[in-house]
Amino acid sequence: MFRIFSSKCAICKRKSSLYRLYKDPKGKKVKLCLECTVYAERRAYLKLK
Ligand SMILES: [Zn+2]
């Protein structure tokens, strides 16, 4: 049922086991894998947790 929202990184679209919650520049909550958090922090992404 939750397959549509299954864990995929919002940037690289790959599956990962570890995610961090970020808010994208539009204010939407996204899950990012650890590799992409580095990229995200250089962008306008805000760390939620
Ligand atoms: Zn990623």
C-alpha cells in the first residue's frame, strides 16, 4: 500500500537504508540518502532532523 511512497532518495532516486529528512526549496519534505545530503546542504535544503 505504501509502495508509492517507498523509500527512495528524492534526488538520486536510488533506494537506500538510511535517510535524512530535509525540506526542499519549495518547502516540501523530502527524504535524502546520506550521499545526497551533502549536495542538499549546498542547495537551499533545510535539515529537519
Ligand atoms: Zn540520494
